[in-house]
Amino acid sequence: MTVLVFLDPACPDGRLADAGVPAILATDQGVTRGDGVFETLLAVDGHPRKLEAHLARLAVSARGMSLPAPDPAAWRRAITTAVAAFAAAAPAAWAGTPGGARIAVKLILTRGPEDGSGPTAWVQASAVSPALAEQRAHGLDVILLDRGYDSTIAERAPWLLLGAKTLSYAVNMAALRHAHSVGADDVIFTSGDGQVLEGPTSSVLLAHVSDDDGTPVKRLITPRLDSGILPGTTQGALFAAARAAGWELGYGPLVPADLFDADAVWLISSIRLLAPVNRLDGREIGTADVRRALTDELSALLEASFGHD
């Protein structure tokens, strides 16, 4: 089931809408042009995780598109309404859920109808797919795909909106369909000049537990944030928790050889969380035992960090 709550000045806590009834005008530019931005966050046992980080990133994306964003307080109230309505309508979906009852909460902001009447904003609450828990538990087969831009294009061409979370996700979804057509689960994009970027719906993370000379280390690395990628809120939360636990942290630049050389690689996002990459372009990353041990350790750090949201 899905719950929709529209931000509406006439309804301070948001306006509930029937998800089975058309609620967006056919002329809305989010529909006709993908002209809008969004965020997706996880709510566990009724509590949204990393809410302020998601609201901040939504505001950055909106500014990049010259979209007037609603006040954060209005989003918070609408999220509360949506989560409560979902919990009331689907209590069976929550029963006995390992790790707490989980809801995917999407915040959507469009430029609104073509008549210029103003933006459209709403919150969507729905169940988290069980397939994501399978990916965390069993890992992913991933392929590398060329995004077609070099790693410096974001600075030279800000109108490409790289690093903004826009509704124009057709390319990302096409990349995932291509991966599925060749027997893979997901994608890691590379730039035209060979740098590792991100997944279609995730950040990329790698770990080393020993240096080339065999010296034990605990090191996490993610691609450079100035290479035209979306700053990951979950990656940021994990880095903060890992730093406190004694891990070394680093930001690229990374090339595919760095992924193949790692002891473990993950795709990490707010809803899927930390999913290990088993094979990249058909080559195994590290060993199964090390991947599992590191995934368990870092997942525990990530879960503990949410207690401080």
C-alpha cells in the first residue's frame, strides 16, 4: 500500500490523498518534463532516519534548479502525518519485522503545472521491498558502465545538475535494466576519464583491512564528492560512525582497479543500507568471509549511529 500526503497551506499537517485516485495534474512539469527533485529516507518504528540531512540535501537540489522549496517544518509535519497514516492502515506489515518496522518515505517537489500556478509537493510512504534485505544478506553482482561525462564536467556545466537528486531518473533506470538484461543486479558508473562515480541509486564504498605489505589497517574510501556525484547521506552517517570507531577515512579519486584491489566494496543507500558487491564485471571482490565480516561490523556501526538522529 501507499500513503500520499500533499503539502497544502490549507492543511498545516498535510493533506491526505487517496493513492488510488489521480492526484497530479497531467500538465505538472514533474510529469511532463521530470522537472523536480526528490529524497527518499527510511523510517523505522515511526522515526525518520537522517531527516535533517535529507531535508538539507533536498534544499540544495531545489536551489540548483531554482525551485522554491517548502519550509522544512512543513515537510516534517507532512512526514509525521504520512508515517502515522501508513502505520494505522497497514499494522500487519509491521508485525514481527526484524530490526523494527520499516517504511520508505519519499519527498517529492515539482515545478508544478505549466500554467505557472506554483510548485507541487508531497510525501509518499510505502513498504520497504523485501528484496533489499536479500541484497544486504547475499550481496550483489555489479557491472561497470560509462556515464559518458568526465569527472570535471559538474564544475564546467552546472546546468547538467550532476550532484542534484532530480526526478529525471530515466538514464539511471535504463542502466539498471541493462544490468538486469546481462544477468547483473546493479551498476557502478565510471566517468569518461575513468574515475569511479556512484551507482544509479547508491553511493560506492570500499574497504581495506591490510596494506600491500600485509600491515593491518581499517580504511574506508568513497569517490570524490566534487566529481559530479550525489553526496550520500548514509555514506556520511557511516563515515562519522566509523571515524569514532577508529577507521581511517578517504575520498578518491578512485579508478576501477581500486575496486578490484579492495577487500570489500559496497553499494550504500538510505533504504537498502549496506549491500556488499560479490562480483564486479564477473570478478570476485575479496573473499566471502571477509565481505561478510566487514558488512556485519559496518552495518552494526551504522545502526548504532541512527540512535543519535
